[in-house]
Amino acid sequence: MGFTVASYGEALWDLLPTGAVLGGAPLNFAYRVNSLGNRGVIISRLGEDELGRKALEKITALGMEKTFIQWDGKHPTGSVEIRFDDAKNPDYTIIEDVAYDYIEVLGGLVDFMRASDCLCFGTLAQRNETSRKTLWRLLDAFSGSITLLDMNLRRNCYSKETITFSLDRANVLKLNEEELMELAEVSGSQGRSLPGITESLVKKANLKYCVVTLGPQGAFAASRDGEMIYSPAFEVDMVDPCGAGDGFSAGFIHTLLNRESLTEACRFGNALGALVAEQQGATQPITHEEIVDFMVKGKSGAVDKRLEGFLA
């Protein structure tokens, strides 16, 4: 089954205006990687409560492995309250001191790291010392080709030290434009253009790739070899943006693991992210064949004028 991809961090319930939906970037990412024919495995922790039991039922129904789902009798299952503005941009209120803050090194995790091709992690699951130190152990044991930092900066849930450590341990970085501007301060590249900041990050953090998602305007990516490309998004009627970025990440990494080009990785990521945004919820089924067909038949969306010179 394809590649083995470990996804570390939060499995939680998104408390949307329309009801509760199981999510969390690491879980959404693992599901999408799995749906592309790989072994996508979530490493997380659930509370021994009703939300935890329902989460396990949903994870099972999605056909995902449960090997590295841990149980916590002291802390509740994670949740986040999500509200949207008129443009459907989400605003998050993340509940603190929950089960995924206490992930431990248990049950063959270290050996699993040695057998994995990719390890994806973010900053949210590093807000607590227990989960943070577990991640350090797993990164030390990991021997695969890609360490993906999906930045996901959430209000009051990260520090400059967390960002610096994460950049030091990743070789692929995915973030949005707002997060890029925050990192511009860390890299000392304030005032530069988007391509300039991205290029600076690649060099200063010694990354193989950095990709900046731009929502309905696509993605911009730079490589260690000096390649810089812009891939416009596909035109869609957006229904629900939750999970679209995680879909992009899964498509992007799947393509890189298959040793395809940076341009193709961005196009495939854009296509999967667009198809996720057309549906309600982050884990509706989307097949590889549907993505490929959409890439052929789908229409290109708006072009970011700042990046026209980098069109792929």
C-alpha cells in the first residue's frame, strides 16, 4: 500500500454552527493520504468520554488505522468552536488541556517512526510539554524522507520557540499567507515580496520545499534548488472550507513521495483541496480518479497578479 505516512497531533471535534464534525488537521490529512492509496496513520489521544467513543467510531468508519490512538481517563476529547464571517473565513476557539495535549511514547511508536516515509506535524499539539516531548522523541527516531511541518498557527497556541524548533526539524513547510507574514519576522525578511520571503525561509530553515497556500488563488512554492512556481486554484462553488487545506497537504505530499515535480504537486494539491471545499465536511470520500478527472476538466480560478511571473 503506497507509502507509510505518520500524522501527529490533534484529533478533535469541530463544533460548527451546523453541528459537531470530527476533524483536526492531522486527522484530516491522514484520512486524505490514506484515501490516495497510502498508509496514512493518525497518532493522537482521545478522552474516555462520549466524544472520544464517537470519534473512534468515526475513525473506524473512515477505514483508518487505530493502532496509535491513545486513551486518556483524566482529560476530555479535544474540541474547537468554529464560527465563520461573511466570506466564510473560519475563526477558531480551541479548548485547552485536552487529551491530545498528553500524547505519550507508547505501543511501538518509535519502531513505527523508523518504518515511516513521512512524518507530518504542526504547532498546536506542541502547546503542552507532554505532547511536545513525545514529538521530539518521534522526530529523533524518524528516518524517512519527508518531515512536513503544516504550520497551522492558532491563536494563543504557539510560541516563537515552538516555531523555531519546528522549522529546524522540518524539510517541507506548508503554510498560508498570513502565517508566512508572521514567519517573516522570525526569518528577518519583513518588507519583501511573497516570493522573496518564501525563498528566504527555504534558505534560512534549510528546507527542501516551502509551499504557501493562497485559498481561492492557488499556491506558491519554492525549492532548495531555486525553483519557484505559482499554480492557480481551480474554480469551485465553495460549500465548506474546513479540511480544504489538509486536502491540499495530502495531495502535495502524495505527489512528492511519488517523485513527481513541484508543479505537479501544487496542481494535484489544488485539485484535491478544491474538491474538499465543494463538499460539506472535511472527510467526504474523494477518489484518486475523481481528482485526476477534475484536473483535466476543471476550470482555472483567479490568478494572483503578484505572482504572474511564476506561473507554472
